Amino acid sequence: MRVPAFAVPECGLSSHQVWSAVVDDVERDGAMPRVDIEAWLRVSGIVAMRDETLVVGVPNVLAERRAAGRYLSTLTAAVERVTGVRFPLEIVVGDGRDTEEDAG
């Protein structure tokens, strides 16, 4: 999922750099099956930051269910290892623009 990169000021990296490092961390840690990494994690990404929450866009509803359920703690821990900050994560399908109104 390609959206314009933005700075994550708390760690000095871009959103793309953070997500790339998160994917590498999860893969190296063995915390997620390779099939999930290849099927949806690698093509997902950080699409926005709302307040202190990183919004992660995934390609479909199945990926959303897996990311928000089974793998949320894995992803949260990987983001914290990469950034040094424990960001809350919001998982959305696509780029998250459809949920913008719901967030307020």
C-alpha cells in the first residue's frame, strides 16, 4: 500500500522507514507465519497518524481481522522496538480515508 510518506517525529524516521523496519523485525522474530508476511503484511503500511495513534492500512478485511486480533500485540511490540515509542495502532482497510469521519 503506497501512500505519501510522512515524518514520525518521535523517532526521526519516515512512515515508510518505520513500516519497512517493522516488517523486517516481525520476520526476523518469527512471530508471524511467512505466508501472512508475504500475503498482506509486506503490502500494508502506515497510512496516517491521528493524535498519538499510528493508522496501519491493510489490503483487505481478512488482513484487518488478523492484524487487529491475532497480531496486534506483535505489531505493537515491533513498532515499539523500531521507534522506541509505544504507539497505539489502528488497523484499517485501505488508506483509512473512509474512517476519517468516525475518528472525530
